[in-house]
Amino acid sequence: MRIKIDKDSDALYFRLDESRIVESEEIRPGVILDYDNDNRVIGVEFLGISQRATKEELSSLQFQTA
């Protein structure tokens, strides 16, 4: 899994695996899902991230496992 914050495009991107993206769909304003050849979600992009989270929140992403 890869997480990327792009300050230039003001976006946060979660990439679940490195499969080739064959389709993208904006499911809500500013929320885009990327799909692979088997129609599985392999990426999620959030646009306008500076309006959704503070710099402090983005600088300390936390992961929780069950």
C-alpha cells in the first residue's frame, strides 16, 4: 500500500496495489476510485485535501490494525 500527498494538486491518494488502472470514477465530488481490469478498487483519491484535513493531521497519519 502506498499513500501520497500531492501539495501541488491538493490531493491525497491511497494506492492499494500496483495493478494497472483501467477505469476511474468520481463517486462523490472530489472522491475518485481507480479500478483494475477485474473491476476491483485499487486506489482512492481525495481532492481538495487542504479543506478536509489540517496540515498537522496530514503529517501524522496513523494506521490501525485489528
